[in-house]
Amino acid sequence: MGNPFAFLKFRIYRRTFFLYVAIMLLVIGMVSGALLFNAHTAGLDRFSAGADAGLALLEMRRQRVMTGIDRLFFRIYATRTLENDFVHFFVATPEEYVQYRLGQRDTGFETYPEALGSLVTESGYSIRYVLHSDGKRIVSAQYSANGYSRYRDLTPREAAALEKGMLVYTKDVTVRSRPQAQVTFLIDLSDYAAGVIPPENGGMCYRVGEQGVSAGSLHLGDTAWETLLAGEDGSGSVRLDGQWLFYWTKSVPQGGYRVAAAASRQPYLFPSLYIVAGICLCVVTAFGVITFLYSRQFTEDTHYLQKMLDSMARVQSGDFTPMELADRNDEFGQIAQNLNGLYRHLDLLIQQKYVLTINQQRTEMKMLSAQLNPHFLYNTLERIRLRALREGAPRAAEAAASLGQLYRNIVKTPSVIPMQRELEIAGEYLELMCFLYGEQMLYHIDADPRLAQTLTPKIWMQPILENFFKHNFREDSQIKVVVVEARRREGGIQLDFFDNLGSIPEEKCRELNRVLTPREIRDYAERSDKEVGLQNVYLRLYLYYGDRVSMELMNNQPAGVRIRIRIQDEEEGYVSPADCG
């Protein structure tokens, strides 16, 4: 098949192809960018939805713990025995409270420590410390994950240290409508958040105050989590610890904590990336197929165009051989057909110009060879004219002058002259014929003034007129009349030459008209034995005017012969042989 990109050596195709490639790459880039953006957005939305679900579960657990605390105090205030036990727990020393409980051993009522222990168990042991303060002392109730508890007194500094990193929920103790003390619940965020499911393949970090805890399968350094927690609420994409992550942050004012979630982008992007890759592969495949088809068409056009360029190069060297190309119905085919037509036309014009020049040169050489010495002939004719005047023969003198002028016109006149000058030469010849035949001879030339400057080959009318006298003239007393008419007709010029010297047989007339055709005259032009006659005249006119000229013979009733010359006007865009060279 050859090089499929051979067309790139032509600038017109190169620019078109590169523009096409640029547009296709732009389209692929835009489609890929839009798909990747949508994939990124969809992945971020799915990640954010997972983080929102985790926070919702966390808040649900926190609310459940808060509700449990509120329910405990409702039970305390609603149950007289539990309230009394709660009051004694605050107002008495540990020894006094123990003595009080021993006195109530057989009652079977629930005690405050028992109720508090049940609350801790229900919270999943996320309540790690319960601080009881009456303003004078602080008693800490500490709970472990196995249900163990212990009570001890704390200093305010120790209590403040315990509160760091904990969710703090405080309840005021009111006894008989008067505030008595405070109960502070310290909730370990890591305990009740441990069961919260983080985003897929990710992790969550919770910060209370200046302390935080993380959970999940994603392992990030403290600095990375702090970077996320320090930002504003929202979601997006960020590069931390050498990896690209989706992140999500949110503050929970009612809970007094802040949450950050992060996960690797790949799990969220891969499903969409497969779709993006599939679509891009389809687009690239379509692009490749279209490019291949275009390259084949461009390559075919390139070979076609190269052949046309090669033919033009041959024309510059003078070879007008038509191109042999496959038929095409597109613009290339039309150009090739027009070029072939132009080559044939140029070849014909050049041949016509060449033959016209050669024929004109042969005619002039024949005329010159008939004269041994033109100056001698001019001088001789002039002496004859002067002697005729001295001897009282003015008509003879006039005839000698006319003959000398005619000879000068034949020899010295350019090969192409105005129509008016050609008619004048024809008139000079007819003047000589009037001298020869005396009063028997009359002639008339009627020409349209608009034809005066129309260019035409020289000395073609005189052979036509000579033909009348050569073939039709009879020595009798009949008056001989020759008429020349040149008229402007619609579509061209019409010249009529006719006489009353005698008719010719119809068969002879048809034979002459048959040979006065373009086909016959082209064969006649290649012969070397041409004679001066009607065929020679028609050949000279054909070589100059081409197919625009026609010649026809007919009998001029009642007597005589008519020769009609028609010259069509040039069509627009037509190049005449006179314009070549």
C-alpha cells in the first residue's frame, strides 16, 4: 500500500491533517477531562456520604449516652428511695454512706452506685469517669471496660487533667429545689467511636479540645490529621504523606468536638476510571479508524495530484500528451479533464501557429523566388509607367503603378494586417483586372466600417478573386462584375465574393465544399505539394481562426459563383492562434 502518510508532503494536506489531529486531540482531551471530573466528583460524593454516615452513627451514640444520663437523673428525682440514696452519697462521708447502706440492706431498693453502674454498662463503658463535686470535695468514680469501678477523692487539678480529651457532660444536683452539687460525666470519645464504621478503605479522626483519636484502616501521621482538622468544614482532594486522598471535615458544636475523615482516592475512582478508559478507548479507536480512512483518501488524492503536477512539468518541456488517469467524479477528476482539454487545445494552437508560420514563410519564399531582384522590378515598372505617360497612355501608367504597389504589399506587408488593408489590396488587384479587360470589367467592394481594424492574415482575398478569372472568365462582350461584401452579422463576420462570370457544375461544387472542411484541411496541411488555390486560402484562414472559420461555394443564380466566408466571434476564454506568440 505504500506510505499511508505520503500526503503530508503537500502543504494543503499537511495543514488540514494537523488541524484535524489538533481538533481530535482537543476533543479527546475535553471528553476525558469532563469524564475524569465527573468521576472525581462522583467518587468524592460517595466518600463524603460514607463520612456523613459515620458521623451520624457517632452522633446517634452520643445522643444515646446523653439520653441515658438524663434518664438516670429523671429516675433519681422520681424515685424517693433512689433520691435519698443519691443525697446520702453526696452529703455523707464514705464511711457514713457505708453505714447508711448497711442500714438499708434488707430494703431491696436500687442504690445510686448501682444505677450509675448500669448507665456505664449501657454506654458501652464509654463513660470512664464520673466526678461528684459539692464545692468542697471532688469524688471520682472510675470505670473500666470489665465493669470494675473505684472511688477516690481528687484535687481540682487532677479533675482538670482527667477532662482533657473527654466529652464533658455536667448535671446540676438539686435537692428539694435547691442546688446542692454537680455531677460531671467524662465520656471517652475513643471508646464509643471505636465501633463507628469509617469511610471505605479510610479512617476518621476525632478531636476534643487539643486531643484527638483516630480509627480505621488508613494510617496517617498526627501531623496529617492535624492539617485536616485545622482546615474549614468541607471536602475535597489533597496530597498528604505522599498519597492523594479524599478528605472531609466537620465540627459538632453541640458535642464539642471536630471530626475529620480521609481515604485513598483509588477505590472511589477506579470504577469510574474504567468507564472513562472505555469511553476514551472507543474515542481513540474511532479517531484511529477515521484517521486511517482519511489517510487512504488523502494518499489516493496525493498520487492523483502528483500525476497532474508531473503532467504540468512535461508541458513546460513541450510535451502536451494528455494524462492517463482513472475516472473520478470529484473536483480532481474535473481538473484532470480540464487540463487534458487544455493540453489538447494548446497542442492544436501550437501546431496551428507552427503550420501558419511555415506556410506563410513558404508563400513569401515562393513570391520572393519568383523575383530575381525586387528593386529591379520596382524600377522597371516605374520606367514603364513614366514612358506610358510620355506616350499618352495614362491607363497603362496607372496599371503599372497599381502592379508595383500590389507587389510591394505582397512582399513588405506583415503577415497579419487589418481587414481594411486586406480589402485595399483586393481593390488594387481588381483595378489591374479592369485595366486588362477594359470596359468589360466592373467591381464593387462594400465593407462594414466596424470591420476596419479587425486583424486577419494578409493576401487571402486576392487568390479568391484570382480564382474567378482563372476558371470562370470567358472572352465575350458580356460585362464582367465582381462584388466583395464584408458585413457584421449576429455572432460573427460574413464575407461574400461573387461574380457573374459563369457557373460551375453542382457535382464540382459539392466536391470543393467537401475538401473545405477542418478534417480535410488538416490532412491537406501535412502535404508538401500544396498549390495556391481555395484549399490553400482556407488552410491559412483555419490556421489563424481555427474552427471558427468556414468556407462554402455555391452557384450565384442566374449566373456566376459565390464564395462565402464566415468567421464566428471568439467565445469568452477562447485563445486564438494570433494570441500565441
